Amino acid sequence: MQEAKPKNANKGLLIGIICGIAATIAIVVVIIILLLTGGKADLIGTWKLVNMKEGDKEYDVEKLEKFGYEGKMVFKEDGTGTLKMSGTGTKTFEYDKEKMTATVDGDAADLKVSGNKLTIESDSVTMTFEKQ
């Protein structure tokens, strides 16, 4: 005669199956999102400068804005864009969405996106932009 399994044994199996299905669905959703975005962050659009550091010195961008200072980047779909920084004028740049780099006046910089923040590091300067 076969021994009866406790009712709780079936609950554990059911919970395991449900967790497995939920994990599979989550993985499929992430894969779909990566396929739709090309696996890279969406750079297209306008980004406003919110923080700037040069070496150990950090600039208060809000205070600078009160005196008319502006920092803005615009990324276009064709792999080009414009960088407008008060005092230096407007410059054009090219970017590589796959490598996550931008090149301005022959100088390349790494692009890092986290949420709606874009951080650009070049030499000793780090600039953080926020998507508008």
C-alpha cells in the first residue's frame, strides 16, 4: 500500500512551479526590452547638465545657472548631436550607441546611463546630465 503524502508536500511543489514560471516570464520581458532598445540606453533627446566635477573641485550647477550658465546635450537619431556649454559655444559631436562613446573635437569620452542620468567622463572632468 502506498503511503499518503502530506498536503503540505504538494504546496511546496506548486509554489516551486509558480516561482519557476514567474522567473521565466521576467526573463522573457527583459529580453524583449533589450531587443526593442538594441540592448543600449536610449540616448536620443535633450539632456541638461546637473553636476560637474573637475578633479577634486565640484561645481554648483544650480548656482551657475542663476548667472546664465547653461549646459545641454542633444542626441539625434543619426549618431550626431550638439553640446552647448556657456562660454564655449555650441559644438557638434558624433556618438556610438554600441560602444557608448561620444567624440567632440577628436576627443572621445565614455557615456554611462543610469535611469534618466547620463554621466560623461573625459580626462579629469565628469559631467552628469539629466534627460529632459
